[in-house]
Amino acid sequence: MNFPVFRKLRKGSGNFFIFCDHASNFIPSEFGNLGLPEAVLETHIAWDPGALTLATELARLLEADLTQCTFSRLLIDPNRAPDQVGLIPEVSDDIVIPGNQNLSEGAIKRRNSMYGSYHTAQNVALNEVVEQGHSPFILSVHSFTARMKGAHEDRPWQLGVLWNHDEKTGRKAVQLLSDATGYAVGDNEPYDGHYYNHALDRHAAPRSLPHMTLEVRQDLISTVAEAHNMARLLAPVFQKLADTTAGISS
């Protein structure tokens, strides 16, 4: 591997651990931008705009450990299961990805190596915290576009909570976020956490750690100031959630 696929950005107190799987739109030069113009790589198909800025400020406020994936999900999506459709997307939001068409076995192996290296490093980082005696609340931070191509109207949610194994935390989060923010909060919306929650299913659920995925609509965190304001609004909610939620309830 000739570039780092994983980065631990912050060492926290052990009470919170934040993942940012779609933090970057970086594509190494060897991949030739996958045949896409730079402008397309700035859009939501290549990463989650605003997510890393939000995650970084949440980590500061919550004294959390913070890790990020350093490559674009267009290469291979670290938040999808290895056998899941779209792991290496050929089309995303109606945009064809030229560099992902008809990949050779060697090219697929290269992408799988990046994917495996990321999750191995994530596992090591989380083990370090757990082995110190901590049981952190794990928060995966993502952002979503207000409207997908072909849709006739914007999605109705400002925030979303995705959950799979930890239903107790997920449903409590929906309630607390709705009460504290006044936003429309999606319960397994805009994506179904039973299907789009692989990083937490892989790393948090087997350890019986409380966890959830946060989705924030991108137009609410499109600037650094907006992302920081959102973090200040949400941090007390997650602190309360961590204080009142005990483990996994399936």
C-alpha cells in the first residue's frame, strides 16, 4: 500500500469513539480520477461533504477518539459489506464511473486490499481503547444530499439515525435528537441501517458497545461555521444518550 488508507486523528478519553468512513474524496493518481472530472469528485458521490468537519468538532467537544478513512468511497466503500452490491460502484446517483467498469481480478484485489487494511486498522484502534478498560459509545458520522437525481422533491429529514443491532440506542437517539433540535429526524432514514451500517456491524456490534450512525443533511453543514454550530447543538444530545443507554438491545 503506497498511501495511508486509515488515520487516527484524535486520541480521546475513552468514553466516545467516532468513525468517519466517508471523510475523504481522495483518489490516488494511479487511478486517474476514475475517469471523472474534478467537479464530480467534489459532490456527494465521492464522499460525505461536511462529515469530517462535523466529526472533528464533535470529537473535540466529546473528548472522543476519532478515526477516518482517507480514500474516496468510489474506489471501494468501507461502509458496505464485502458481498454487498455497490461495494465498488459502477454507477452512483446516475453517474457512470468509467474507472470502475470491467475491472480485472488484479484491480479488484487492489481495492480489496485497501478495504481490508482500513478495517484492520480500525479494529486495532478500537481494541486499544477497549483494552484500556473503556466501553466507548461509538458514533459513525455521515452526511447525505438533500435530493438524489430524478427525485421530484427534497428529502424531508434534516437528520437521520441509522441502526441495526442496537435498536435501543437508535430509537432513543431519534427521540432525543427530535426533542433537542426540532429537526425532522429519520428513523433508519434516509438509508436503512439494516443494510447500510457495515462499519458498526463489523466493529461495534460484536463488542456489545452502544452505537449508532448519524446522518446530517449536507446543506446544514456546508461551511465550517455551520458544521461547528451543528456539533455544538448535537454534542449534549450524544452525551445524554451515552449516559442513559446501556449496551445493545436487539
